[in-house]
Amino acid sequence: MWLRNPIGHFDPNKEITIPCDFSTESGTNKPDKGLFYLKSNECSIAFLKYMHFERVTYPTYSNKSLCETTTRDIARKLVVETKYLDTAYFGGFCDPSKDMSEIYTMHSTCCDNIKSKVYDLRLALDDWINFTTQISANASMGSSSFSWRAPKKCIR
């Protein structure tokens, strides 16, 4: 769900723009399938063809993080340049942003079913409407008193 227009954060010189959290304790990336921008050119098309080939060849490997894929040798060989967005601004239900005044997108990719996804996205939208209404009514009010009610039904 787009809460603010994220396009200003995309780099027109990069083939891929995606939120990635490289700061987890295990040194791996959190799942990142919410926002994905791809610039159409020969390099990015070759990269997508490779990803499709990999998913067909290794079907159990298909849930791998796109952040991990873009840091692998194949991405470097194809000269696919990637811009990584901070998940504090481009987050989701797996790890919701703490500051509503800074968030641009909220995704629900860690939901296990459509009913939970719709329920929690509705909560997030209601929270966002309440937040923006309160902030516009009282511009001096701080955003720290606002927090997300979602996720309630989605897996964290």
C-alpha cells in the first residue's frame, strides 16, 4: 500500500530499486517482496530471465530474498545496479515502521492468507487516515503518539 509517493527515492541510473534490511543479527536479509522497481533495459531483462531460469531449475529456491539475489555474482556479471531502500521507510507487517511520519509504503507479504491480509491492510489504512487527519488538524502535534494496530492477524 502506497502511503506516500515513493518514486522520488528511485534512482533512474539503477536497474533495480528494492527495500532491503541488511542489519539483521544473522547477517542475512529479511524478506523483501513488497516494493520492487525495475528499469527496463537489456541488463535488467537478462537478470529477470536468469531469475526465471533459476526458479524453474530449483523450484524450492523460489522464496529466496531478492536482496540476496541482487548481491550475488550473477547480478554483478550482468552489471545490474541496485539501489537498496531503507526498510524504516519502505516496510511491511513483518517489521512495521515505528515512525508513521516517515513511512512511504506498507506491504503485507508475510501474511499467510488473503483474509488476514485484507483485515490488516484495512487496519493500516484506517490508522493512516487517522494519523494524517490528526496531523493536519494540529500541525504541532508530534507523530510519536501514533502507532500501527496492524498486524493483528498476519504472521510477524
